[in-house]
Amino acid sequence: MAFEQHLNEYQWDEVTNRIATAGPREVERALARAGRCDLNDMIALLSPAALPYLPRMVEISSALTTRRFGRTVQLFIPLYLSNECSNVCTYCGFSVTNKIPRITLTEADILDEAMAIKRWGFEHLLLVSGEAPRSVDVEYFERAVKILSPFFSRISLESQPLEQDEYERLFRAGLYGISVYQETYHRETYRLHHPKGKKSNFQWRLATPDRVGLARMHQIGLGVLLGLEEFRTDAFFLAAHLLYLKRRYWKTRYSVACPAQGALDPKVVVTEQNLVQVISAFRLLDESLDISLSTRERKAFRDSAPFLGITSMSGGSRTDPGGYTKNIQSLKQFETSDERAPEIMAASLRARGYEPVFKDWDRWSGEGIHAG
């Protein structure tokens, strides 16, 4: 059963109401089940009734994270390949309606960016591009992965949804994982923010993680942009999607990301307290889940993130193609809040008793790996 059918089992307004009306008894039950929570527990943990319990949620989240991951934080860095895009997205600097110079990195550019990144010691790389399938297609991604594989231990991709056989092709080339944000699980709000382009197809995007799982990719990253819609309800549906995928593709690893600064004109303002609640709820749902934080958030918040339950963070991020060598500031996908150099960020983590991890395993080949 595809997740869309599973999604139809829940009504958005009904879930929103259940979250709003959850009480202390449901929250206490969920806290007692930390690490083995279900979707009913998530309703309680995401509810306003859980706010008085937030210090306890953070305490449990921190303990679960330390037990599973130790006092470590995995660091990765995005490499933006292209800002070409055929979609209209109301919140994105790459939207086709924005009159900016469009750049797609050549093979020589990609290598230059890689060498700049390597000087910082990163081994985990996230390739990012706008969604322009005519110019930035699976062949382009395949070439990029093959160029970069000799220099990095792990390469993932965040770009337009592809077909299953295309994901299989990239997996064989050495790609480790795919990240795909649903942005929001509210269908009407999704259409409002994605009026044109292939991304306007809600169902196609929603089914992407299934195609990634069928392609036996090693990791699937999920996410929503908190604030496009009622964030508590979006977080619930993200949890439902995660649990569905874990049951179906149980050999695959999973990560989630929920940037609170994702919406330029948010319908719902998401505070840092709200983000702490969402992070803690996901940790109580799944002790082994990789929870990621981007440089969209404030420096001070990111410094506290490992204690909250965050296990991976980007560092030194440039969100424009060629940003590590050309420094073209006008082409950013979004503004970053934490602009510290990677070595300064790593030093800050060490000062708080956490070990920044630039590499956690040796380079691998996709040949023969069974991931789902």
C-alpha cells in the first residue's frame, strides 16, 4: 500500500483537533513509553498540553540520544550544483519566477568546490540542486557522484524526485542516500505554495520515498518546512510517514529535518520552544533516528542542539552554486543564520563536551549492498 492510501486514513482537521485537546494524562503515558512511542503518543507529545513537560521531554531525549549515539555530532556540508529550477515555490530563492542569474556547475567547477570543502575535513557531502530535469538530470547527478566519490566517504542527494530505476542507477554509481522534503502534508496548502512546475504534483512527491526505498538506497531523509501549515499537525504526518517507511523498508536508515525558518511568510510562527518540542517528540518516538539541523537556525540554538537530540548538523554552508570558490552571494536558495567556519563550530561543540564527527565510516561502493 502506497503512503498516499495510508495518509487517507487520517483527516487533517481531526488530527489537529486531537492534538489541541490532548491532556496531561496522555502526555504522561507517552513519556512512560519513551523510545517505543506510537502515533497516539506523538499526538500527546506534540500537543500544547506537553509544554509544561518540555524540560522532562528534553531530559529523556538527551538521555536516549546519548545512549544510542554517544556524545557525538555528525557534521556534513551541502554542495549546491545548480540553481536552475522549473518550479514556482513561494518560499524558495531558486523559484523560476525570481530574476537571478542561473548557474549549473561544470565538472571542473564541481571538482574545485570539492577541493575547497576537503580542506575543512568534511567526508559527508549533501548534493543539492534546483529542480530542472531538462538540464540537471540523472546523467548529470551520476557524473557528479562519480567525480566526487574518490574524495568523500558518503554522498547524498537532495533534488527533484526521480523514477525508481534512476535512483537504482545513482545507487550503483555510489550514492548513499536521498533527502526529500514533503514541505507540508496539507494538500491545499501544498498547492498554494507550489502552483506551477512538476513539484505541484503532491502525489508524485509524496510517493518519492517509496521509490527510493524500492531502489534499496541506504538512507532516506524526510522533512517538512515548519510554518507553512499548522506545524504540530505537519510533524504528526511526518511521523506517520516515517513509521510507514520503517515498516516497509526496514533495512534502510532514516533521518528527519524540520527547519523552523523554512517559510518566508509563515502561516504559523514557529518558535524555538516549538522546535525543541518537535525534536524531543521525534527522539521519544525513535531512539535510533538521525535528526538533522541546518544552518537556518540561530548559532546559539545550534550550540544547544546536541543536548536536545540532534545527531547531525551542516556546517560552513553556502547555499549558492560555486559558493565555496566563487562567493556569489546573490544566488542563495535561503539565508543562513549560523555562518561560522567549520573549525569554529567544531570547537564550540567540543567546548560543550561533544565530539564533532567528520567521518564515521570508509568509502563504500553501492555494488552488492542490500538496503531495503
